[in-house]
Amino acid sequence: MKYLITVTLGLSSLMASAQLVYQGGEGIGKGKHIVFLASDHEYRSEETCPALARILAKHHGFKCTVVFGVDAAGHIEAGSSSIPGIDALKDADLFFIFARFLNPSQEQMQPIIDYIGRGGPVVGLRTSSHAFKIPKNSSLAKYSFDSKEYGYENGFGHQVLGNTWVGHYGQNHKQGTRIQLIPSQKDHPILCGVEDGAFVHAGAYVGKAGADFTVLANSQPMVSMDPKAELDAKKPPMPCTWTREYVSPSGKKGRVFHSTQGASEDMLDDRYRRMIFNGTLWALGLEEKIKADLEISFVGPYHPLTFSFNGHAKNVKPSDLAGFDSPILPSQEKGK
């Protein structure tokens, strides 16, 4: 019995330590709770998500909970399927997901299933189109990016965000991307105050726009990673940012905002950062609160790493990012 109690307390402690909460105060987000899931293998979601969470909490009053993929010791592990603390979705007003190829336990997947079941709004970045990779013999297989289940083909990415994994468009890591706004959508609330031409480091994805999409921006591959590089004339623009609605099992519709970029370095361009910020407000139904000059400056030191597999900062726990003054991510500061 003593061993059982010890194990239970240990799991409870891990759950608490994997969950980072930024408490909001006054502002347009007062009383609203956003839950971020950050666990991808390559694009540094563990940097993107807390940076956005701090902006939303400190400047605008949202309560923001960031749930990370962690290892057995509770360190942030890029792409880990262990996501203790995801039960924060129980009272969430928005699910912000940046994940890749996760295979969570039934217990940890259930809060996501329940959230989708009630038709809550969702914001998804980059690899969230293929957020889950689950074996075919699993009871959760329908959520996998390659699902063949009738009525839920291609899983969470296709059914909720609108696209599953299709492929890269151009050479990732070798070709940067210019974000081109759709002129006919210039009056859409999400594009309020957003200037055209953002440069993002993440390469383009193949984006297939459904009939129910409102496409807001295209990806235009460039010939190199230089922000001043010419556009790749062999690669016409491809849809990269859109809104849609998904239909929950209960029949309720949920708002969706999706961008096929979102690497932590992408956030350095304030044109792109503002678009993601505005998309988050829109998904919450706060489009009337969107103003061209809403504050989107970073809160605390932000030094994003160049995206790569196994390139995440090591030996960092979520608690190391607590408060608004700690660097994102702390271990990068230790060697300076």
C-alpha cells in the first residue's frame, strides 16, 4: 500500500510539473482559458507555445496552460507522447495544438476526445495536421493521420484542421517561405493589422483547400533561407492559412484556425506573429476585440533555436519557464 501511494504521488507530481500555467489579469481575455499542447519533434513547439501563451496572458489577461511532452524524469522532450496535464482541457475555452505523430495513452487522449466531442474551438500549427500516429490495432486509431475509419478518414488533422499530412512543397531547411495574404480577404478580422510578406523559416507544406475553407494566406517558397532571397518561380503559391468549422459528434460546430507554419523562429516576424495572435482571438469568437495595434511583443527573453530533429534544448523542465521573466528556453542562457 505504501508503494502504491508513493507511485500515485509520483504520477501526480509529474502531471503537475508538466503543466505550466500563466495566470492572466485584466484584458480582453479575462475569464478565458487557453490550453496549449506542445510536443513535436522538429519545429520547437516547446518554444513557440510558451512564447504565445505569455503574450496572451501578460498583455491580454488570458489564463494560459501549456502542456508539454515530457520524458520519465519530467524534462521537456520534443515529440514525446507522454503529455501529463492535458486534463486541463476540461475547462478550456480554446485548444491550441502544436504536435506531431503522438501516440498517447487512452487516459491522456481522453481529454482531447472529450474536448472535440463538445465542439470547442481549435487552433493548430504546422505538424498538427499529423498530430497523431496511432497503431491500427489501437482503440484510438481513428485519430491517426492515416486513419481509414469510415467517417473519420485521415484522422484528427483532416477531420478537425482540414488537412492531414500530404507532403512538403519545396525543400524544407533549404527554402524559406514568404507568406502572401489573399487580397480578397483583406477585411477579414484575422488580417487586421497584418502586413503582407512575412518571412518564415519553415518550408511550405502541400495545402489542399476544402470547399468549406476560408483561405487567408498562401505559402510562396523562396530559393533559399535568406529572408531577402527571390521567390521560387517554379513553385506557385500554395494555401497555408485558413479557417473552417468542424462538426463534433454532438452536432455542434467548432471554429478552427490553422497555419502550416509556426516554427519558433517564425514567430520572430511580427507580421506572422500577429496573424497567429489574431487567429487565436477569432477562434475564441473575439473578432470584435481584434485591433491593429494590440500588443504582441514578447514577454521575457526569447531566443528560439533553429528547427531540427533532436535539436531541442535538453534538461529543461516546464517549471524552468515559470513566470514572465525566465528565458525561453532557459538552458540556452546558461552557456552565455
